[in-house]
Amino acid sequence: MMEDEELELVEDLEAILHLTPEVQLAIEQVFPSQDPLDRADFNAVEYINTLFPTEQSLANIDEVVNNIRLKIRRLDDNIRTVVRGQTNVGQDGRQALEEAQKAIQQLFGKIKDIKDKAEKSEQMVKEITRDIKQLDHAKRHLTTSITTLNHLHMLAGGVDSLEAMTRKRQYGEVANLLQGVVNVLEHFQKYMGIPQIRQLSERVKAAQSELGTQILADFEETFPAQGSKKSGGPSNVLRDACLVANVLDPRIKQEIIKKFIRQHLSEYMVLFQENQDVAWLDKIDRRYAWIKRQLVDYEEKYGRMFPEEWCMTERIAVEFCHITRTELAKLMRNRAREIEVKLLLFAIQRTTNFEGLLAKRFSGYTLNDGPAQKKPEMPLEPTNPFLEDEDSGPEKDEDLDRPKKPKAPDNPFHGIVSKCFEPHLYVYIESQDKNLGELIDRFVADFRAQGPPKSGTDEGGAVLPSCADLFVYYKKCMVQCSQLSTGEPMIALTTIFQKYLREYAWKILSGNLPKTSTNSGGLTISSLLKEKEGSEVAKFTMEELCLICSILSTAEYCLATTQQLEEKLKEKVDKTLMERINLTGEMDTFSTVISNSIQLLVQDLDVACDPALTAMSKMPWQSVEHVGDQSPYVTSVIMHIKQNVPIIRDNLASTRKYFTQFCIKFTNSFIPKFINHLFRCKPISMVGAEQLLLDTHSLKTVLLDLPSIGSQVVRKAPASYTKIVVKGMTRAEMILKVVMAPHEPSLVFVDNYIKLLADSNPETFQKILDMKGLKRSEQSTMLELFRQRVPIPPSGSDGGPSLTFSAPTPEQESSRIRKLEKLIKKRIQ
């Protein structure tokens, strides 16, 4: 039983002493210790083994036991001290809590006393201020009553005075008094239920109505609808009456303005009736001269009678414009057949000038009934660069690239009269169609009479003068039409522009390009091999080459200027119509002319080189005994290049990019043709292949120098062009190096071919074998070996020749190849 109890006690003790890892970690941080007895994972067996690692160490067992007992006693003493120290903690805590509760009760008592004293103080303040509040309310009510009585007195007296002044027509005093009465009456809006107040309000309305009727009658009497104007004393009375009208119903003011303007313009309606001679367009100046005199007369006689904010001068001018637009529209509709272009333009010019004069004189306030706008500080300058001096040539048109000027404020009076001419602008459009047609015909006749630009002159390769004349005329038409209208007429004019841009491209440019012929020149192989430097082989003469370059430069100028013309047309036309202006088709036409011109130049030089390449393919390369200088066919090709390229370059100096295109297109045409003729040279001996390799290197050098050949100024060729030449001519050199390589052993020859040409096409390999002059049986063996050795092309490949060329290693070069390379280097030096 005792043993069981001891075991339970030990288990309970272990359960009690089992601590969580977090608590154990906290203890280690607060009481760090290196003693193994303090470790959480203490193992008694390991600890004993540490103390007694050997049997000899058991001799000190008594000393170890005594030390452990000493530690146990010290630990018991510490535990006992701590337990005794916690005996009185609970009693001390309860005592502190009771003291805190007593302090809280005392605090609540003090707060209650303070609250009671505050309530008593508030009650005392209310009793003191009760009488003061009553006095404040009484004062406010008394002030309101006195103010209302004063307003009532002012209203009653003002109404009486207003009625008396109205009967005496004392408008100067009435103007100030009426405004004050109306302002005072607004204070009594909440008292309208009182009969006396309502009666005063009705008397004010009656006085206003009587004033309106009376003022209108005075104006009718002074300015009767029929009869002459009176300019006597009543003008002072009417001036004061206008001040009164400002306070009355706005309809009174509008009626006064309407009657005065109608009476003031009644003479105009009589003088310029439809049946009068002065009413027609040829005498339109008289209309504007009449209104100018009338406005000056108005300023002198009636300028001070109407308030300045009424803008009477502007209103008269605006009403005159409305009447004139209506009358002119009706007149031109009835006499449409009599309208001529010059007459129409004359009338429009005078009308737009008059509208510009109105914009300088008036702000346009009466047009939109909004606040008066500030007059523009900047003059109305055109934003279109096409409005430069008419004497400018094509170099002046380049100014279209200049930065745009800030747009000037719009003319508020633009179109107020000239809008009536828009339905008749078809006459102007038809006239421009006719004029442009005659202009194109004159250009064609002049070109035929003067002939193409002469070679060796400044005219060669220059822009044709007719191009500048055409766009100068376009500028004039566009500016003129934009002043007439920015609507549908501008779209119609754009259509006319498109028509004659295309005609110029086909009749003047494409129509004058030299025609090619199918005659090859009748050259034989012997004559080609014997021809000397300077012989004429090119199909086109120097004058024809200059003409092609001139047409190309003109087409480029037309292309750039047409694009700028489209932008300016879009600036001039209404925003809703901008999308309908599109000159892309015309720009494509000029691009086609440029492409055709370059193609003609390329074709001319390419065809000139054809006899030389034909002679190369028909030479007996198998019987060549030694390697000499370059072959005659190379000399012929170089001669044709030196004849044509300097002329083309000099004439395309202003369009360098198109000269580069010419060089690239010629190279892309010549190199494949040279390689095809190279395959026709069969069979070829070893020495013949060396001579061809030398010729190929000579052609490569000339082609690399093509852009600057024959020029005193050496300019580096474009990288894109150099890359094309190097890639194409390197392939030709690799073909010849493969031909020069021995075909035995076959495996080495096939691998060498694959490495040099990187071409998996069996047809190309077949051509190489033909050039070497191998028998069919040998070729069959080679082809079979080639099909076995050639790498399988990736999916999607067409099996064509690869564009990647790898240079041969020195081990793969034969002695003959190295000898030929030294010969080429020596010749270059």
C-alpha cells in the first residue's frame, strides 16, 4: 500500500511539474542556467553516467552525494522562504481593495455636491436674464415695425409721386423712382394679404403699364412708321424714356428697338427693291456704302438717346445683314441664269470684306444674346501656309512643314450675309473644273513643245515647273473657297482637286516616261568581247535618264505636298465634313509613278548588263589555260554601271532615299541573274573556276561601291544595301569554291558542299555537278550520298537555299584556292 501511494505521489508531482514549452522558454529567458538539473528534458540516467563515466570514478560517490544533498537543502530553503512570503499577500490585497472602494465613494460624494451647486447657479442665471430676453425681443420687433412703417411710407409716397410724374412725362425722375419703388415693394411680398398693401401693389403695376404704353406712343409719334424722322427736342425726353424702359417689362424694350430699327431701315427696303438696278450683284457695294452712312448718321443724331448697353448700332447692322441676306437670296434665285463667276466672286469678296469690318467694329453680343465678348486683340490672320505670296515656287511650298501659327478668334459675323451665296457656288466649282482642265492641257502642250530636261544642265532631275504652278493654283482655289464656304462646296472642290491630281500624274508624269523596247541591241558574243570603253549599250539616252529622274523627283514632291494639302483642307472644312476629305488614292498614284520610275531605271541598267552575262555563260571555261585580269564581260558590266549610276545619282541628289532604293532593287535583280548565268557555265575547269572567282570578286567590289561610283565625294553605302551585296555575292563565291574543290573522295566533297552553301536543295547540287562536268553515273552516286548526308530540313521549310553562309576552314581549302586568294589580294592592292 505504501509503495502504491508513493507511486501516485510521484506521478502527481510529475504532472504538476510538467510545463508547456512556452512557459519553459520564458523561465529560461528570465533565469538562464547552464546546470543540467535545470533542463526541461533532464534525464537522470544520463546525468549519473556523466558524473560517473568509469568504474574508477565511483570512488568519489560520497562527495557527489553530499553535493547533491547540499543543493537540495538550499532549494528547500528557497522554496520555504518564498512560501512564507506569500502567506500575507491575500490579506494585504483585501485591505487595499477596501481602501480603494472608500476613496471612490468619497469622490462620488464630491461630484454630487458640485452638480447640485451648478444647477443652483444655472437657475439663478435664468432668473437674472429672463427680463433681458424680453427686452431683446421687444427691441427686435420694434425695429422691424419701424422699418416696415418707413418702407410703407416710402411706398405710399413713391406711388403717388410715380403717378404724378407719369402724367407729366418726367421720365428722368421716374427712372430712378420706379426702380426704388419696385425694390421697396419686394419687402412687402409676405404682407400681400393686407388689403392696403395689395392695393399699393396694384397701383404700381398700373403705373408700369401706363408708362409702357405712354413711352411706346411717344416713340411712335417721334418715329412714325411712314414719313420722315423728326430730330427735334423730344430726343431728350426719349433718352429718359429709354432709362425707364430698362426697368419695365423687357418686352417694352424689345418693342422700342424693333420699331426704331424697322423705321430706320425702311428707306433701305425702298431703295434696294428687287426691281431696282442697284439691287443686283454688280452694285452690291452700294448696299454696304448705304449702311455705313446710316450708321454714321445714327451715331451723330441718336447715339446718346439709347443706353450704351442696348448696342443699337450693332443691332441696326445685324438687322441690315439679315434683310440683305434674305433679299439677295431671293434675287439670285430668280435671276440664277445671270450669275457669272466673276460677278459672284466680286459680290462674295465685297460681302466678306464687309463682314470683316463688322467684326472689327462690333463684338457680336446681339447675335447670341449673351454677355458681350471681348474684341480679339490679334488680327484675323490665316492659319494655312498655302496663303503665302502667290509668287512662291515649289521651294516656298516646302514651308507647309513650318509650325502652325496660333489660330485667331473666329469672326462672329462670318456668313451672316455671305451664307446666301453658298447655293450658287456650283458656278464657281464648275469654273475651277474648267480652268484646271485647261491648265493640265497647257502643261501637256508646254512639255511637248519644250521637250525633256537637257542633260548636263541644272534642269536635269529637277522638279517640273508645272508641278509648282498646279499647287500654287490649288492654294489660291482653296483659300478662295474657304472664304466663301466651309461646307459642301469645299467637298466639291476637293473632288475637283482629286480629279486633276490624278490627271497630272497620268498625263504629265506617267505619260512622259520613256517607253521600253524589246530590241536587245543586236550584240553578238564576239562584238561584246571586243567592245571598248565608252561604247553605248544602255537602252535609254542620257536625256531620257534625266527625264525619268525629273519625273521621279516631281512625283515625290507631289506626294509630300498632296499629303499637306489634305491636312490643310481638313483644317478649312467644317468638322462634321472632315472625314469626307481623303486624298489617299492620289498619294498612292504618285507612289506608283515613283515605283515605275525606279523600275525603269533598274530595268534599263539590268537589260544593258544582260548581253555581258549571256557572253559569260557561253564562254569556253573548260579551255581556259591561265588566270589573268578580269574578263571582258566584267569590264562591260562595270562600264554600263559607270555610265548610268553617276547620272542617276546626280539627278536624284535631292531624293537620296529613292537613289538608295534604285541601288537595292538593281542589286536584288542583278545578283540572282548573275548566279543563274553562273550555273550555265559548264563544264568548268579548275583554272576557269579560278578566273570566274576572280571576276566574281571584281563584281562584288564594284557593287559594294555602287552608291558612290564615279563620285568625287566618297560616301559610305547604307548598311542595308551592303548586307544584300555581301550575302548574294558570297553565295556566288561559295558556288565557285565548291566547283574548284576535288570531287574525290565523294564524302569529303559532299560535306564540303553542305558546309559552304548550306543548301539542302538537290537541284542546286545537281547544277554544281554539271558545272564540274561529271558523268551521269558519278552524279547519281554523288546525289545518293548527298541525300544521305544532307540534314533534314525543319517543318515548314520549302527546301530552298539557306541564306546563311559559313566561311570554309583552312583545312578544307586546297592549295589552288589559297593561291587564287593571294592573287585577288595582290590585285586589290
